[in-house]
Amino acid sequence: MAGPLWLQLGDIMMNSMARWLIYLAVLLSATQVVAAQTNTQAKLPIRATVCQLENHPSMYDRKLVQTEGRVYFGKFDFVIDADCQPHSQARVWLDLGGDIVSPSEYWGIGNFLPKQEGVDVRVRGIAIPAVSDSLMDKFVNDVAATRFRKPNGDPCGPECLFYEVSATVTGIFFSGAKGGFGMEECCHLLVVERVTAVSSRRTSVPAGGEYECTSDRWQPTPEELKSLSAIPGCSLRADFRDCYAVLAKHWGDSIKANAGLDYDGPWTSRDMTRYYKFAGGFISKPGQRDSAGNPSWNSEMTPNSSVTREVCHATVPPRPASDHISCRFYRSGALENKDSAMALQKSLNSGNEMWRSAEMARVGWLAYEEEEKRWKLQAPSEIKLEKCQPWPPGKDGDGNEQQWGYCTWLAKDDLEEITVQMHKPGYLKAPAGDVEKVAWIPADVEINLCRAAPTPH
């Protein structure tokens, strides 16, 4: 029997409701799949070459892009570049997303995005996260890992980097067509969210070691200077770097102009154990006339020109080239506290701790020791004062006389550098307004610390 009508109607209603619920579930599931696919597609980066980013910045502005190339880093660079066409030389400046501090900050480039711990950096209203993983760590380290001084004591620049780095990076691109980024607003900007590949090639820059160097100066005779000036490679019209191969023959040395470090300074061997330095000038003199009667101009080395050859040998050998160099950078930020500084100056004016107005090195080292404890660092075993440099006094924004200066310490193996910036603030007052009797106040402590260790297999 079919049963009462009201039971049959109930079964029909239940079956219809079940089918309707199944339909809703399928629809919801499909909607979620489509939404997930759409979300995934929205996060896929646009692949572009450096040249495409340079030549069509508006096309990629504020979009997630992926590009690859060689990373150039130094006092005036943190850029990615590649061998592509057409190349406009506009370049793409790099910075890092999230709260990851750019290596530029520790090199004092001064063109980096300010970061706040735990907060994603924002550029033109867009918050940009970052994936902090082993590839990002390797990228940040290898890009900036550097020797802090050459074995002969000369200062170091980008020619002292331990690695040549190429990378594939993904991030938000910002056009610099209407307001650039980086050094003197030179460039477009790519804020890196993720590093997907890193290739680091170890340079020949020695890691650590201690060296003794000897030098010999050659003062060419007027006849020798005239002969040297006649060589095309030794003129200002040509690349003077080609002249070093000629100059080295004075000592019986055979070198190639392109076999040294690739930088704008004097010829230096790639392992930094030999140097040739030209000191002097050039004067221009009229030469033979052309067919139209116009004189050509020749450059000659001035009579006071000289050449110095410097050779270094290791008394303590550097670390093996197979070692990996890891560097950590610490920076205190603003240390100066006006109330504390004024209380200290009051004590000085009363005749206490007078050394604080004159002994920059002592003031700086005490500030370093305080920061070392805060960062829980191991004290350097062998480190010595390199220099203390006070700059000439000047005026602050209120017209008061102030003075800045710094002290630098270096480890014997040139793998650790400590720099303390110091200030004699204009708001501090000494008797008779004598800035020499104003206390040096630590303004910033920076520690650059590198270590070499066998590469793990």
C-alpha cells in the first residue's frame, strides 16, 4: 500500500530537500575551486627580462614580476642587470620586502627602504611581504659579504666582494619614470618577495690572513717620461689601465691589463698581493696639424710623475677558497639622548671626566662595549684602532656650532670592522662656547663581522 497521502507528501518533500542540499554543496564546492584557482592565478608573477622592465615600466608598474640577472652591489649600487636587448641602462634597483633589512643600509648607501620589525614594508601604499628562507638568507649574505680592507691597508670597495651573485627573484615592480629610486633616483625599483634561485661564484679576494707588504717607488727620468707618453696606452686618450703592463716591466714583471681586479682604481692583482700605482699628472701639448691645418693634441706625463710597486706576502695564510664566507651586520641606530648628553656635559663643566671631550677612541670603544653586550657578541680577539677622524665644526639647524666624527677598528685578518659615529651636539654648551670642551656623544655603533668556515656537503 502507498500509505496515507500526508506521508507520501512528506517523502517527496524530504527527497526534494536532500537533492537541494546536495546541489548547494556541489555549487559551493565548485565556487571554492574557482575562487582558489583565481586566487592562485592572481599571485602568479609575470616573467620579464630586465630590459623589458627598463623599456616598458608602465606595463609592469605595481605588478608582481619575476626576473633574473647578475646582482651588482657596492657603495653606489644594489641593482640587477642582465645581458638582454634592447638595453636602456636604466637599471632596476633592488630592495627587500617584509622587514628584512637591505644590505645597502649597512654599506651606508643611504638609498634603502626604512623597515620596522614585524611589519611588511610599504611602497606607494602597497604592503610587500617577504619569504624569509634559506635562499633569501644566502642571497642577502652573498650579495654583501666583503673583505673590509685590502692586505696592503688600502680601503675596500665593491672590488673586495667575496662573491659574484646571479639570482632569480620575484617581487613588486615600481616604475621610476616619474620619480626614481636608488642612488640619485637613478632607477626603477623591484622589492623582492621571494628568491627562487641563487648562483654564487667565489671571487679570488682572500678571506682573512695576515700580510706584510714592501713597496718600491720609481721616479722616471724626463726621457723615460717622454717615451712612456708616446705609448698609446699610456695617454689620457686611451685607457690608462693598459699602461700598467708597460710600467710593470721596469721591475721585470709581466702582467696583463685585464688580469687585475675589475674596478676603477690602480692595477691590483686579483688575489690582492701585488699593486702598481701611478702618481702624477698630464699636460696637453699641440702635435702635428691635420690636412685642414688644425693641430692635434698630445698628453704627456708631468715631470713629478712616479710609479709605486707594492708586493704583499701572507705571514698567516688566508682561509681556503672553498670555505664559505658568512657575514653579519649589526647597527645600533640612534644612540644620542639629549637629556643624558646634557647631564654629561654639566659634569664636564664641573671638571669631571674631561677626557670625554678629547679622547674619541676611548668614548667610541666604551659605546661599542655596551652594544656588544646588548647583541651578546663574542669580543674580538685581535683588533686595533685604524683611525679616528673628527670633521671640521659646523652649524646645526639652529645656528649652533656642532661637530661630527668617527672611529674605526679593524681585526688583524680584516674580517671584522667596528665603526662608531660620534657627535658634539650644538645644544651642549661649554665654557666660553668652546666646541673643543664639548663632550663627544656616541651617535651610532656599527659592527660588520665575517667568518669563514668549510662549506657543508
